[in-house]
Amino acid sequence: MTDMYLKTYDLAKSKNIQIVNISISDEENKFSFFYNPQDNIRLTNKINSFQKQNNNGFIIVKSAGNHTCNLSYALKIANKMPEKNKDEFFDLYQNKSTEKILSKLLQYKEIFKAIRAHLSVFSYDNSFVNEIIVASLSASGITSSYSSIGSNLWITGIGGGDSSTLKSDGIFRLAQEEHADAPRLLTTKIFGRKFNPSITEFDENLSSEYSKNSYTTEFQGTSAAAPTVSGIIALLLQANPNLSSRDIKYILAKTANNAKILPDPLPSCIKILAKLNIFHPDFIKPWNTEWIKNKAGFYFHNFYGFGLIDASKAIEIAENYKSTFNDKPSIEYLYKSESLKKLKKISPGESLIHKINSLKNIIIEAVYVIPYIDAPRADSLAIEIQSPEMTNSIILYPGNSFIKLKKNEKKIKNMKYKLNHYKENDNNNLGSYLTNAFYGEKSGGDWSIKITNYDKKENVKLNGWKLKIIGYEE
């Protein structure tokens, strides 16, 4: 996939293309931020070189991914069951009856506990500071049920489809949203190609508006949301051709709308894990975190980034915008803890806080955190970062998709946290979490990492961590 990106960027440069929309994600390579340091370096160097050669460079808009609750392991387990039981599981998962789900949950425990929240940041190609990572909003004004979440998000576009469950819902909604209540996007398509099965009269050629099988009303996903953002960015460049990628990111963050977004999403897979009682009872607490307002005045949410893109406000600012970044090159500082051999172990249900001091006081554009953790169960970890200005950002949730399933197994198994050996001089960015929550704040002072262990039995240990701050001088 890296070679495909590189070819795309080379083409964009050679053709003077200003916006590159990347509506793809790698479903199989689930934790690529642990494994692809060379790919990461190659892509970073390529993008940086293009930005330096041309002040505006090109703008990269990337879909966050469609894995809020990843079903891949659950489906593999279900496919080993008798046909009748497999059908019943799908009937339960598709929300036919909340009472039925509650009564049958334990019967299908091994399948349900394999449905896990998967974070967008787990893919290395979703963690470049040069990218604009896009989440998806449903027509109901809440994150789409599939839209991958994480501290790496920048903005939310319109992707359609079913809505995420809310904190006030049961395990699932009482019934799936009908298509009329969960509209998708109308767009062109490859002539003659059908969605299988089609779910609208339009796509079945039963509507008077239908025209030669060249359009569809069934486009959805963060792959649909990203182009809505790219289109608005094109309008910004039309209003002001001098905008750089950094300018665009600033304007989108400054004008993003969070007032029209429902505030309390909670993925159904997290509700299921709470009912199954396989973690410490408090594990759901990080999932209840809502919008934060940092000290630079930006609102941020791990489900939405800075909020829903607002074309009118963004264009209004763009027309008379004077760049915040003129003659202010992007700089970065890397801070490292010592090897933390003497820190106490983190018992079940407990947290540990450790600090690193940032000596340089710059305006933040992005922050990367690389923790080194001994944990027999990586899916039980929560990691939170606090800035010197006391803003908090959750970069890892408990109940995550750090689990494994071998080819012929019918049960998921625990997965150790992959990055556990602290190497002070290893700078390959393996296992780095990007967070945008501190955008615009000042970096100088004490930064804290908080590791919480939501396992029921096993201890956890923080072996060290690194902090990379990217920004510019005032």
C-alpha cells in the first residue's frame, strides 16, 4: 500500500494537483503502527519534501476507517458454528429484540466479546501530521455506527448510514434504523455496477429519477465522508488560492461546528463488553469522556475531531485570511523519559502517572506519544495524556481490539502489549499515538502520561515513554 501512496503523491506533484483524497483503509493490517517503521519514514519524507518544494504543497484528506466495532474476529468464530446458531447470532446482532439479546448474550459470549472497538490511529497511514483525517456523521447528527474513532481525527464529514448507539440506548437500539431514517449519499458510480443487495427503489431501477444505472443512493462510509471534506477544501482554495495545508487545517479546526452534533455516542460493542463483565467494572469510564475545550479555545472529541465541517464559516474566513504560519517553519522536539525500572507495578483498577518536562515553549500543531508497557492484556489498557495547560487527551481506550485469534481457534486470546522494551535511542516511531487535542496550546512545562489497568487480575508496568511535539515558534 505504501508504494501506491508514493505513486499517488508523485502524480499529484507532477500534475500540480492541490488536493489528494484517500478513501481507502487497510482492514487486514490491523496494527500497522507497530510494524511499519520504514513505510512510515518513506511516506513522511516524501510528503515533507513536497511541502518544502512548494509552499502550498498538496493537501491530503484521508478517511479515518470503518471499524468503530470491528467484527472480523467475531465473524471467524461465528462461521465455525452450525448454520442455525450462526443465523441466530446475526439476528441478535442486528437488533431484532433487546430482551432477546440480553437473554442470549452469554450463550454467544465468545462471539460477542470478540467484537471490539478499533481505533483509527492503529494504522500508521492515519497518523501523519500532514493529513486531514475524516470521521463520518450520520443524517441523525451523530457519528455513524462504523466511523473509526481516535485522537488522530481532524474533522467530520457527511458519510451517512446507521448512527452510533447512545449512552441512553440499551445494548443496541430497539431496532435498526430503516434506510429512510439513515440515508446514504447520492453519487455517480461505475456504469452497470449494482450494490448487492440494493436496498433502495432508486438503485433497483424502480424510481422515476433513476437514470441509466449511472448513479447510486447507497454510498456510505468514511470513504464517502472524506470527499465531502475535499470538496469544501476546493471551495476554500477557490476563495483563497494562497492557502497552505497548514492554513487549511487551521481554518477547518477554527470553524468546525459541534453544536449540531449529538454529544453522547457510546459504541454498542463497549456496552456488550460491560454486560459480559470481562474487565474491571470501571473500564467504561474513559468512554464517557465528552468534548474537551483546550486552552487555545479549540473543542475536540475523539469521535469527531474538532467537529462537523462548516463550509460557510470556513469560506468566510478563507476569503480574508492572513496566514498564521508565514515564515514560521514547522519544528519538532523529542523528549524521552529514563528507563522506569523502579516505578511500581499498576494493580488491577489502579493508575500510574509519570511526567516529562518540555523545555521548549512552542505553539502546538500535533503531539505524538510512544509508551513502552508490560501488559499481559493489551486490551485492558487506557492511556491518557495531560498537557502543561491541563488539557486531557485519551489516546487508548480499554476494550480495544488488541486481541488475537489463531486460524483454527474458536475463542479470542489475550495479546501482550507489543512495545514493552524501552529503547532510548530508537527513533523509528513504532507504536506512536497521534493526538490533535492540544492544537494551538503552548508546549512548555510538565506533560503527564496516565496508564490505567482495567484488567481484573494481572499487573501492568510502564517501562518508559517518549513525547514528540510538533509546532512553531510565536
